[in-house]
Amino acid sequence: MPVNSFENYPMSWKPDITSMTPPLYKSLASALEEDISNGILKPGDKLPPQRELADFLDINLSTITRAFKICELKGLISGHTGRGTYISSDVHISSKLLCSDSNNSYIDMGAAYPIYEQNKYIIEFMKKILKKTNIDNLLKYAEPCGLLSHRIIAQKYLKNFNINTCPENIMISSGSQNALAIILTSLFNPGDKIATDHLTYPALKTLANALGIRLIPLPLVKDKIDFKAFDSLCKNENLKGIYLIPELNNPTTHSMTLNEKKNIAHLIKENNLIFIEDGIYSFVAEHDSMPIASLIPEQSLYICSVSKSLCAGLRIGFMVIPDKFKVKVEEGIYNINLVTSPFNAEIVCQMIESGLANKILKERKEMTLKRNEIVDEILRDNIILGNKYSPFRWLNLPENMDSQVFENAAKIKGVKVYCASRFAVGNSNFAPAVRLSICSPKNISELKKGLHILNTLL
């Protein structure tokens, strides 16, 4: 029987185990998931301490620990050393942002699509590629890391982002999400912990959950990384890695200063972490920027995808892998892709070599600049973050407004936006805000209409 009396003791969760079937830890995990699903436990609720719950239920502490572990790996709860265990902030919100929707009447400012107008150039360019006499070689199996000729072109392209490497350290992936999947499956195991921004790329969250990898939100002070607390976090949480988008973080649009990058690089090196740098939005950096990966190349894996900058459908990305990780990552490419399409890589590489890539990038930046000017004008009375080339903006809402409620209200009015909860890691605290993907509306007229609708809701 329990050591203590719980008759009048307040507890946030008191499951009934009398009808549960063995194994008890699995039944407890199912009960916790059900109570979260039914709204009995809400996002941000703190669960009882494990020892206290074990005493209340009169069961072994290890049973509670195993049940919590199952729910933690599913992303339902988030435990923090010294703070306790909480229901995750995003537990009722889908992190899947590219959703098929039969209703095309919405003005879509949710999913972060690039401007597609330049695809007409790519279609014509592909016709020229198809006329090449050696096209047959691109339709055969190739080495997992990609053709050497493609990696040589990638090496030159990466210099645009201040990444200096050699073809032997470059591997070609099917976009950034594929690169992330390869890296996580190659270098991490279920139960490993990776630190990331408290609001981060949602597909990282879904991938980590699928692989049983725990994401730990970085500690903040005045909306910036608290480096002293991060050093403690590395030791207390036994972190294995860290994932960041230093240029135009998705969704907050924050770009790290050089000083911030140097500080985080120092701590990554000191704590011997595996660093994953996502350079997906480096092409819209306002100034010549130094990647963190260039400061600590021996511990960094750099991802550069062309999905946002050049063409989403070709699904090509470049990974820069240090020598000590090359064998494992190459095995990961083989296990997941076998090979990355040489034909698609050829199109992208020839676009880069011919100058078409620069033409597309220049046009897209000009069109994005024009869209941002419209955003700044229509929403001028609000706090909206992002630089002049940002393909998405971070709209801060009034303090008394719930971001999920705002997302739902906007959808009722015919506009899709994504609330902060979709991007939240664990039990992160965040101010109410929504992400506006300003390049996703089909044209300027649709963008203006959507912004005016949102303005009426603020």
C-alpha cells in the first residue's frame, strides 16, 4: 500500500490502474495518451513527480519511468531535469505543414512554398538537357554520394555561402528533409537528445518523433540563446547534438549575429556535440554571412537544399560531411536512398553552371522584396519580423490573443496561417504569434486580399 496518504492530496493526474492489463507500463502509457487526447490533461500541464505517482499507485518507480519514456518518445510529454515533466505545447496540433486539402479556395499563407513563376525557365532548360547525347548515363544507377562531376559543381556553389570544402566531403541528397533523415538515422539512436530552437522547423519534430530522438529546447534570455544555461544543459541533459537554422530561422526569422555564432560554436566544441546546420535560407541573408559550420568544420554537418531557392520539385540538396562521419553518412544514404537521382542532380548543376540559377534567384528575391513591401504597408501597425527578402514573416499577436485561436479564425475567413504552437519544442514558452508565408499566395492580388483579412482580425 502507498507510503503516504493521497486522500485529499492534489495531483494533476490520478490514473485508475485497477482495470489495466499487463504489462502495466504500456497500459499506463496508453492511459496517459488517452487522457491527453480527451483533454483531461492539457498542453503545459505539469505531471506529478514520478516517485509521487509510483507511491500513489503503489507500483515500482521503474514502471512509471518506462511509461513516461514511451510518451516522451511520441512527443506527448517533455521532461526537464530539475523542472519536472509537462504535457507538450504542441500535443494537439499537427506538425505536418504540407497537407493535401481538397478546398482550393483558401488563400494559403501557411505552407512555406517558394514563388513558382520561374519554373517556366526550368521547363525549357530541361528540354535542352534531354537533347544531350550522354543523357543515358544519367538514367543509370550511380554511386550513393553522387557523381563526382556534380560534387565539383556543388563545391563551387557552396562558396556563395562561405562554405569551403572539397568534393570528397560533399554528398548529394534528395532535398533537406532527406538529408536530415540520413544524418539522424546515421549518427543518432533512439533516446538520444538534440538541442534546437524552442520554435523550430516542424518536419524536424516529426522526424525526431518517428526515430525516437528527443528534442530539447535551447534556453533563452531576452529571445536569444542563454549560453551559460546552454552549457549547463549540455551536461545535465547529456546532449548528443544540436540543430540550428542560423540564417532566417524557421519560423521566427531570427538571424544570428557573428558573435552569437562564435559563442555557440565554442560551446559545441567544448561539449563535443554533433552540429547540424541547416542553410536552407542562407540565400536570403541580408549580409555576407559566416556559417557556424565554417567555424567548427570537424564537428559540423552542413545542409544546403535548392528547394526554396531554385526548384522545389527537383528535390536536390548538398551535404557537407566531415571525414569522421563520412562512412556512416554514406551508409545512411545507401540505406535510405540507395542513390540520389543523377538526372535531377544534373539539371540543378547545369542550372548553376549556365547562370540560370543566378537568374532565378535574382528574380525571386526581387519578387519577394515587392511582397515584403506590401506586407509592411498593410500590417504597418503590428510587430512583424523578418528581413526584406524573407519568404515568410513572424507576426506577433496582441498578448491577450491565442495564436491557435487566431489560426482557426483566419481559416474561417479563408486564409491559412500557422500558429506558434505548431513549431514549439516540448513544453516551450512562447509569445502569441503566427507565421505568414508571403510567397505562397498565387499572386500579388491574392496576397493583398489575405493580408487585409488578417488585419481585420488583429
